[in-house]
Amino acid sequence: MKYRYMMKGALTYVPGLLSLAQRAKGDTKGGSTDSAEYCYGVWIKHLTLLHASGMQTIPSRMIEVGPGGSIGVGICALLSGLDKYSALDVTKHADPDNNLAVFDQCIKRFKERAPYPGGSKIADIAKGLDSNGFPSGILTDAVLKRSMSERRLDEIRRNLKEPQGMVEYVAPWSDPSVVASESIDLIISHSVMEHVNDPADLYVSMAKWCRPSGYMSHSIDYQCHATADKWYGHWMYSQWEWKLIFGNRPYLINRCAHSHHRAFQERAGFTILNEYREISSDIIQRDRIRVEMQEDDINCMGAVILSRKNIA
């Protein structure tokens, strides 16, 4: 069945065919980030895991890589007390009207102290939530009173209408120099780093952006993303087969496994604080894997990696 995926890759060399296929599938926006509930869940997931990993205060400045259909995760961070949010994306997906709609819906969730919608099995998320499913030990009444004052909500709304001051949206983005060195307290991504063509190089850029002792939280999906019949099938292709499947797309997935991302981060100057792996029970034959990886990578379908920049 792999020839079906190779044919799809080959067809991307036909002028105009790739963009038509993306529009037909609704791929012009990234993920589900135009949903306020989704963004709220993503932010609470990262926030509770960061708190469990040692980040005890809301950061002042945060970068999100690859926000997708809206900057909803950044909006949730701003409503939690973040001072400045920067979004970096390779393609412009988010628009002001969509951001404002998500903003209004997120305000409602924070005012109601809505429960975390994720239903995660990760114990450190559950530990960070109260009996109603809200991280009230992190986002205390005092924190939210300041972060969601009417004056501050008006300021965030103005910045969303025309990104400035508290909100920065850079798309298309390709130049690491758009972010000042050692200016960032937190960098996050959610289902993005598996799509980056050179993740090792991007982690090096992140190390330049991050202040000493700054944090990172990356949720990474190691599955095939519709490039094979099995979730791990993308690791079973030879180099030439994968090149044909990748086709003329600007990006797809990078086929890196969990240990690769750990190593890239450590080489860039970060210390891994925690990792939360999603493990498949599938029986996978090691000799069919064509990508170099460690033995415990093979059944790892996804992970959240929490790290902190080393102090020189």
C-alpha cells in the first residue's frame, strides 16, 4: 500500500495541485487552534506540567512556535498574566477576527474557572488541578484579578486587533534574528516540532532566544500523519521512498523519534526536566524500522518534553 502514498507525493510536483488538495481538505489553517476550548486545554496542559517541572510563576515573555488557526494559546497565556506573547509561524493562518472571537470565548472560560477539557492520563496534570478541574493553585484569585482586570482586557483586545505591544505575530517566519537574544522566559509548541524540517537547528535558535534558566515545553506527535497505513509506518520507508512521499511539499514530518528531540535539546544547551511519553502496545518488528533510533523509541507515539536552558 506504500505506493499510494508515493503517488500522492509525486503528484505534489504538478503545479497548483498541492494547494488545491490542501484547500479541499481544509488544511489552510493549522490544527484545531481556532477552537477556544482546544486552546484553553493546550495552555492548561503546558502550564500544569511546567509548574510540576519547577516554573513557579507566570512568565513575562513567551514565544509559541506554530500557533496555527488562531493565537488562542497565547491569548490564554495573556489572560493568565503573561506580559508579552510572540507567535512565529511559517505560513500566516491566524487573522484578527478569529483571534477576537477566541479571545471572548476564553475570557468566559477563565471567569468561570472552567475545568481542563483534556481528560489526560498524565498524573502531573491532575495534581495541578483542583476538585473542579481548574489550576487554582497556579492561577489564584489574586493572579486572575490582576491579569483579567477590565483595563487589561481592553489592552489585550486592542493589541489583538492590530498586533503590537503585548502581541507579536510573525508570519511567514524564517529568520531567527527576529527575536532578541536571551529575551524569552518560555517557549512552547504543540504538535509542531514533528513538522520542522531541521528541528536541531531550530532548538539552537531557541537556546539563543531563551534567557538563562528559561523554560521550554514541547508536545510532539511522532505518528505517521497520514503517510502510511500504520502509525509507525513512516519509519519503515527507505530514504528514497520517503523522499518520493515527501514530494514537493514545503514541510510534512521529519521522522525524528523521541530520543532525537531529547538529544537536539541537550546539544543546544537545555537540560531535560521531565518527559511524558505516550506508549503504543503494538508489536513492532525492530528489523523493519529504517530510521536510526533507540529501542525505547519504537513504541513512543508522542511525548511532552519539558526542559530548561543551562546557565553558562
